[in-house]
Amino acid sequence: MMPQLPETGMDRYDRCAVERNSIIEIATLVTDADLNVLACGPELAIHHPLPRLQAMDEWNRNTHGKSGLWQKVLDSDCTHAQAERATLDFLARWVPAGKSPICGNSICQDRRFLVRQMPLLERYFHYRNLDVSTLKELARRWAPQVLDGVKKIGSHTALSDIEESIAELRHYRQHMGTLGGMTGG
């Protein structure tokens, strides 16, 4: 299960960032073990008032303005609770609770936001993580040439970020030999 959660901000050095910032969009894809997309869940912008969006840092204001997410968030009437429920209803049709790790890029950050703002959804995932960012960091250190094949558009909407994470994970899998399910020498 691959959720994606654009937020109003995230400062990795600030432990209180999760308390001051908020999830503004959620989308979820379900894949099989070979990373084939089986289902696309609801893609939901979560309403926030204009002053809350204006309080975002410059990077988030620019990024979410260019992507159109800013306006989608203002126009939405969806709450965190409604987005959480819709996502849980979708996931329940595909995988039992506690069976699938959360998967994506920088998912420890996503888990921090989920614990605070969508705790039922956070508990739905297995406690294990499948963090694509870990593979990226291993490649950077052990096989930098592998990074050359990773292409990202970086539109920073929930669904496009998930699709990029899946493509990135597929790319790393091709370079993992036996561990990636590849056979032969």
C-alpha cells in the first residue's frame, strides 16, 4: 500500500513540525509484490482555510500553488476524518489490516503525520516500512551510477508522487540482482 501525503510543511530538524503542520492531500495506490498497480484509491484534497495556507513556508506555497493543490485545498469540503475514512474503506477492499507495510518515499515523515492526524489509518498499516528513500541512499553510497536512471518530474501532488515512487522502486529493483527477484548472472 502506497499512500502519499503532501503537507503544509515539514521541518526535519523541528520535532514540533507535525504539531504545526497538516496533511493537505491524500492518495493511495495498492500494488502487488511485482509493483503492478492493482487499484487507485480516492485522491482527496483536505480543506484548510486561506490563512493556514498563507502561513506555509515559501517552498510549500510555491509548490502547491504551481501544482494547483492550493486551490483544490481551498475549494474542498473534505476533512481529515472524512479522508481517513474514505482511504480506510478503500484499503479494506484490498488488504486486511496490519498485513501490508506502508511504502513510499520518506514514509517515516508520513507516519509522524498519520499518527497525529489520521491515527486509524496509521494503525491499519503493518508496523514495518518499505521506504524507497532508503534504497536511494544506499544507491547513492554504494552504486551512484544507479541513480542516473531515476527520473522525477516533481509535480508534488499526492498521486503523481506515488506514481514516481513506484517507478523509482521498479528502477532500484532492476539493479538488485537476486534480491530484486532477478535471476541469472
